[in-house]
Amino acid sequence: MQYSAGLGVSLQEKSRHFFGTAVLVAEGPAYNGSVVEALLRELVQTDSTSTAGERACAEVLGSYLAREGIEVSVETWGGNRANVEARLAGDGSKPAVMFACHLDVVPAGRATWTVPPFAAVKKNGRIYGRGAADMKGGIAAVASAMAQLKRSGVKLRGDVILAAVAGEETDSCGAKRYVQRYRGRGDVPAGVVLCEPTDFEVVTAHRGLLWLQVHTRGKTAHGSTPQLGVNAIMSMATLLNELKDYRIESRPHELLGECTLSVNTIEGGEAINVVPDGCSIALDIRTVPGQQSEQIIGDLRVMLARLAERQRDFRGEVSVIREVGPLETDRNSEFVKAVCSCVGKNETRAVGFTTDGPHFAQLGAPVVAFGCGKPELCHKADEYIELADVEQAARSYGAVILRLLS
């Protein structure tokens, strides 16, 4: 079926025409699941852990979009880091709609996989591999939705932008870099959809994270004469006892609950016969809207100062490893209502994990997370994505675009 902008075709009909499995559209075949599968498998097969970097994965995505006639730019830095921006141009009468993804994945880890983590094995309608759910399924879905719109020839009133960035799993370096550059253009998108694995829930709120390192310093001595040294591990033990009773002062959030703190790593000592002069712990703190990170850091510094007053040889310091604020988007905004309407949801959700959303919110646009993939599969052995879910996500993204930009 041909689509003419002059015909009074409803949004529902447009979505069916452009993204149905058996309907022809202008300038190309209907939505092609095999093409999406091929792109997804190539993305999963491309190692984009922090060690490997995102450049090779960016080239895979950029090549696919360029072949589809979509404007693409790839920014690289540091040898193997990369961001991708793709733009499907509209006539400029409406603000752009942005889809944000991250190219990087966490390491496969030491857990036992039943399939090679970067082989993109297909089994029972699923693609297995590191990053299949988090979030190369989402990348494949939005890229194929843009390609389908390009082939259809539909006239859009605003640009569709895909921002696929580096480093979400580590330091958000790609999102920070991209947002800084985009803000220099002076335009504000209508909204941002994070293609995170939310299992098709529309997410408008999540916790922030504050990762801190606390280091205690001592003095080395031979293991046979510990009285001549200052044991940094014993100093840390004193601090850990204090942390057991520490409660972060915060008001519980109606959706996200309370701020939490967990001591998750500890390192110290060089040899069994040497009194250690250093010990470090890492704190994983999950914040809620309204929580001030400066207050938490200040509390810890006061705690260290009090311990130093009580113990003459106690020396401790705290530093920030990473900080990402919480996300809270107005559930009653027109953008959120439009997304919910397109994907058949009557309400939004909140989640405990953290995304690049707070960085993209600095663009001044409402931000939601919505995508294929089950959150409970992320970062685990035998991670997978249902191919049918990727195809459904592509149709959903296409419906959002048509609703907002037709």
C-alpha cells in the first residue's frame, strides 16, 4: 500500500502501513525482521566492553545507517572510544525527537556461559550474548525503525535523532561529551527516549548513584614488629564499624523508596609479613530525587575527622569515583503522555538502576526510558533478547515518531 500525506490516514493506520509485517510501503518492503536480526547479531558479535572500546561497534551501526541513506556522524577519541549521531531530517516545523542508546557493554565476567558471550548464538527465537538485552537490542530496534521510515518516504515535521554513546556502564563519558556538544546548537528536543531494557514499561524515574572511595593511611613495619607501624586495615575496621550504624538523612521517595549505601569492595596490604600502610573501600550509594550528594560526602568527612580525634594515628580521606543524579520526569508532561499512548501504557514506572538519563535531561527535554529486554537478564551469564521483542520495540519507536512528528 502506498501512503500519501494528502490522505487522512490515522496514526494507527500509518503505524500498520509502515511497520506491519506484510504490508508494502513507499520505496521499500515492509518491516523486515531478518534485517533487524542481522544488525543485532553483528552488534552483539562486536566486543564493546570498556577495554575494547566502542569504535568498532560504532562503525557497525554507522555503516548500517549510511547504507539506508541516513545522515550519520561518528566522533572518535582516545583511540577506541566513539559516539554515533544519526539524523533523519524533517522539515523543521517541530522540535526533534531523540533516541539515546549506549554502545558499551559490561565484561562477560567469570560466570559460566553455556554459549560464547560474543558469538550472538540464535536459539529458540532468542539472540544470546553480552549486551543483547543491555542494550544492543534497543539499538537495533531504533536503527531499523529509522531505516523503515526513510524507505517509506513519509514526510516528518521534525528530525529524528539517534545518539549512541560511549561509557554508560563506567563513567558516562560519551553522554557528557554528546550533551555538551548538542547544547551548543541551541535547540531543545521535544523529548528523549532512552532505549534501555525496561521490558516495555515506560520509566520516568530512577535512582542516582554516588560511588565513593574511602582510603585509610598507615605506616609500614615488619610483620614481627607491628607496634612500630600503623595498620591501615585496622583503621579501616574502625571506620566500617561506624558505617554499620550510619543512616543517610533523606526523605523517602514515593516511587523509589530510601537512599541506600553498600560497602562493595575492599583492598589493602601488600604481603602477609608487612604491616599495611593503605586500605581502600568502595561505597555504592543510590540516591533519590531531593538527595544532596554533598551532604553524604560531608557526613563521611565528619566521621573521618571524629575518628582522627579519637585515634591519634588514624588518617582517612574520601574521594568521588562517579556520580550520576537521579531521574524524575513529570509524568503529566505531553511528551510522556504521547509515549504512553503510543505504546499502550496507562501509567509509568520507576526503577532502581541508573542510566544516562540525567545527562540527557540537561538538554532541557523530558526523558523517559522504554525498550525491549528484561532488566533481570542484564549483566548476567547467558544474557539474551527475544527477536520478537526487538521487532516490537522497532514498531513502538516508529509509532512514537509518527505520533510526535507527523
